[in-house]
Amino acid sequence: MHLDYPFHLDARGRTAAATDDDYLRDLIELTLFTAPGERVNRPTFGSGIRQLVFAPNSDAVAAATQVAIQGALQQWLGELIEAQAVLVSRDDSTLRVEIRYLVRRDQRQQTATFTRAL
């Protein structure tokens, strides 16, 4: 059983469970939006993309962000998924990240899109 993120109770008053696909999506989201240094026992966990809101809007920053995301996904979720494409876009203070990945367990292609107001 995988716990659903964010933590909440289901209709029966029990801890909500997530399907395998939802669980992988939750893991990707946690990896993306956790800043390095935010977790006490894993100080290098995360990708640090929330800092993108303060960076200039340029092709170089977008490319560096894509590389940082792919590196974080490979480091922390490499046994579960293979990130095949990462697309990052920013509009004012809204960040949009689209990730196409392969689920290693059953070789299925998946796409997840995350939007955050930063």
C-alpha cells in the first residue's frame, strides 16, 4: 500500500492510499518541489526549481533547469522511472513542468504535468 500525497483521510476515516501510478506521480512532485537542504536526513534531496522564479527568463536558464530536473529524477527515482523528456516553462510567477517518463516496472510511457505558483 502506498500513502497518498498530500496526506489525508479517505471516506472511511482511514489513511488514504494511492494507486501505483498516482504514487509515482507524487514521488516526482516531491522530488521537483523539494529544495536541497529542506530535508534533515537527506540534505541533497530535491531539485531546487523553486528558485527559477528569481532567475532571468532565458534559454540558458531553461536548459540548466531541465538538466537539474533530469539529474534529480535520475538520482532519486532512477530505479522506478526513466525521465525521457523534461519541458519547463515559466509565466511571471507560475512554473509549469511537463515530464515524460518510462515506468521501469512495466515499461509504460507516462506524462505528468505540474503547475505551481511560486
